[in-house]
Amino acid sequence: MTYFKHSQLFLLFVCFFGANNAFGQVKISRDVLLCPGESINVYGVVYANADTFDVIVSGAPNADTLVTYRIQVLPGVQNPQSCNCHPSSFFKVLGRENQSEYISAMVKSRDGNVYLAGLKAGKTFIQKINPSGESYWLREFAINQFEPVLPTDLVEDSEGLLLGIGTQGQGFTPRKGFVFKYNPESNQFLWAKSISSNNVRSVGGLELGSGGNYLIYQNIQTQSGTAEAEMLEIDRNTGNIIPDIAKRYKYQGSDVLAKLVRYDDMRLFGTGASTVKAGVNAGFRRQLLAEFGTFNGGVAWAQISHQDTVFKADYNGRDLIIDGNALVALYDGNETLGFPTSNSAVFLMKKDLSGNTLWLKRFQIPGNAFKLLSDAGGYLIYGQLSANTWFFVRTDKSGDPLWARKLQYGASGSAPLGFGPSMGLAFNNGYMFTGSAASGINDAYLLRLDL
């Protein structure tokens, strides 16, 4: 076990599963620093003095978590108010050195904890952790050992059940869509369905109101090589496709959805990308923004931003949130496509619900933006510069930057980029992110960043 600090910003520690864990008993350690007179409550027991002890957190059969606590009291500190020894920010790398692990989706649970989903050694796993990154339980499953399911989105519905959306396939073979409904309390799959669309690339989902059906969206590749966005309404009780919304969408020639959000019972909004496929402007991609109806999936309006396709530029929609009565979209791209030089940047754009632009902000960041989060004080952009370098940009509600941070970990050039809009969560006092770290043969990481 290794403990170290990175740029004095994060308390970092690497946690490797034991050789015989195999997602059985997971071992985690936690170091706690107390000021004199302070205490910590650990599962009902109060500790105020230096101590080391183990706690077993029960989960499903063969999925317990062993947490080792090491409590230290800082000497010579008289005023606990001045004791800055409780940084709740952390960076944790989880995995075994001889295999790959990915956390590809995360969602907050209604009891204040977090569900994670991902892929480990060809098996899908679901895990429940607390906001400090400590595991309650971890469960794995395999539908087909030759076609693993990679979750790309996880939704907790109005009943506290989990809707998992992902892709199923192996290597370079065409991937299928996959959706399942899971009861985390009883550890029971209620249904699981494979969706045989054309080579599904990425997927997401949402609940159409409390107690309503589910809507999943995915991007498929046609035989001609173009991409089309696809929406499917799913019966919440059976997992069967409802014909009312079973549609594909094309705007320019090759079109994808990266994020779909629900505003009310009538309206959905989505962002993604639209690419010209023919003529002198072929290959020029633009960020796509559109409004859809919840009853039949009809398009109310669609537009591309922020330059016309006659310009040699490339923009890719990454994430979308609803903030009050406005839309805030995150996208990245290259403003010149190498003519005469490349000029990569990240963009934040605010529009009203009719698609009128309120403001557009540009950040000179040569990387991929993944996730946009919002709180009362502003927005946070999360992205990746390279295989071992991530960035964070905090803005106010006008999109103007307040601060920026960069985190580096592991070897360069070995870890894939992240999976997209399911990689971050906002809490009352901070954020949690996930991705793939360039250590071992690609390990999953968790990052907690407090404001």
C-alpha cells in the first residue's frame, strides 16, 4: 500500500486488491488525522485517540469489504478550527497489476452514497461506496464470457432500482446495445435485454418521469459507415421496446448523441455531433443541440454551433445540463484542423430553451472535455489532456474561469481516454470523478475534489 501527496492538493493512495480477492473481500485502508479534542464515529463507535483497527462491511456473499482504519492525533494543535487535517479530497487507484479494470459509469444513490459500474477481467461489476470512497459491497456478473457488457450509464429510478445501459461485444466485433434492471437491495436482476442494432458505439438512459418508462439513446454505425442516433422507449416492467419511441435521427449525414436530459413531462434536450459526409465540406463536424418530445421523440428544433460548416473546424458535443430555464452545453474541438496549424480548445455555451445563445466561452485547453457539473456557485469542467493527465476548470455562473487544476498520475501513453458524461457527480461540498489510470494494465480510479 502506498501513500503520497500530489502537488499538495490531494491525499492520494493506491489500493490494490489482494491476489485472492477476485472481487470477493475487498481490502481498503483509511488514514484519519484528528486534532486534539476531536473524534470520529466509525459505524457507531467513537474514537478520539490514536488507534488501528479493522472493520468488515458486509455485502453480498463473498463480497465483504475489510476496511483498516489508522487513526492519528496531531500533537501541539490547540485550536481545532485552525487544524486543516481533514482533507476529504482523495485520489484512489483500484485494481490488480496483471489485469485491466474500468469504472465506466456512476450515479448517486438516494441514501447519499454512490453506485459504480464497470468492467474487470471480462466481467461486469456493480459496486456501492460512500462519499469517502469506501466500499459497502461489490458484485459481478457475466452474461456471456465471450461478449462482456461494458456499462456506459447507470440510472437510479424513482423506486431506488438501477437501470444499467451499455454495450456488449468483444474486441473488434460489432457491439450490441444492452440494458438491464437491477435491485441492489435484494441483489436481483429483474430483467436484462440485448438490443441488436448496427454496431452500437455509446449509450445512455433516463427515466421518463416518476414511475414512467425508460428511454435509452445510443449511436449506431450503418453499413455505409455513417453514424445515426437512436432512441428507444423501454417498458420499465419488462424491458421490451415500446414502438411509440423507436427512432433514428439524421441531421447532416453522420450524427451522434452524447447526452440526453429531461426538462419536464413534455421536453427532452440532447447534445452530440453532426458531421458533413459529402462535398467539399466532408468531415467537418459540429456540436449538435436539439429539442425532442417525450411522447413520440419528435424533433422540435435542431442546430449546430458555433461556426458554419464552410469553415475548416471540428467540434464535438460532450455534455449537457439544465440550469434553471437554460441549457449549458460542453464541447471541445479544433478551430483550424491544421490550416495552417491546429488550435484545440474547450467551449462552454449557454442557451435558452428555444436555442438562442446567451453566451459562449472558450478555454485554450488542448484536451478532451468529459463532464460538466453545476452547483449554486458555478460550473466545473472535467476532462483529459493525455493518458495520465486530467484537468479541472471552475467557472462562475457566467462561464468566466475562477481557477484551474491539473492532475498527473502514472505512465504516459498507456491508459485509454474516459467514457464520457457518466464520469462525474456533484455533492453539496464537492465532486467525485472516475476514469482509467495508466498504472498496471489500466486500473480504475476515483477522485474526490472539494471546493
